[in-house]
Amino acid sequence: MTTAIDDHKKEIRDIVCKVLEIDPDELSDDDSFKDEHEMDSMGAIEILAALEQNYNITIDQSELVRMVNLSGVYDVVVEAAGWEREPAG
């Protein structure tokens, strides 16, 4: 059974992978976009813009420093969208 959290994580992964032009299987939650997938600052802004458009949210550009991997992107989107976090386990 998938949860809304799982659905959001998959959507976010798909958005990031589309911008980075990589297969979702090639991206782990902790992969550095810059070091492991050669993302530049323009790519980071494209990810931010795609997330804002997809979820109808606003993400301050100062959050780009946290959006260095999938985990960071997910944290930023959760905060911007006001979603509930995954229970600590």
C-alpha cells in the first residue's frame, strides 16, 4: 500500500530526474546532484521552478543550498507545501 508520502517522493524524484535527464533508477536519496550527476546552478533553478509549478508552491531561492540531493529537495518541498512529515522510525 502506497501512502501520500510515497506518492510525493516518487513525483519529486521524477521531476528531478527529468531536469537532470537521468533514469530514476540512477538516483538515490543521498546522491549529490552536482558531484554525481553534474548539475549546474541553472539545473538547480530548473528543479526549483518545476517543483513550484507542479505543486503550486513558492520556494525561496535561498533554499537552493539545501537542495543538493533528493532528501534535501524533499525536505524543502514538504516545508513549502505544509505537508505532514514521515513519522520518525
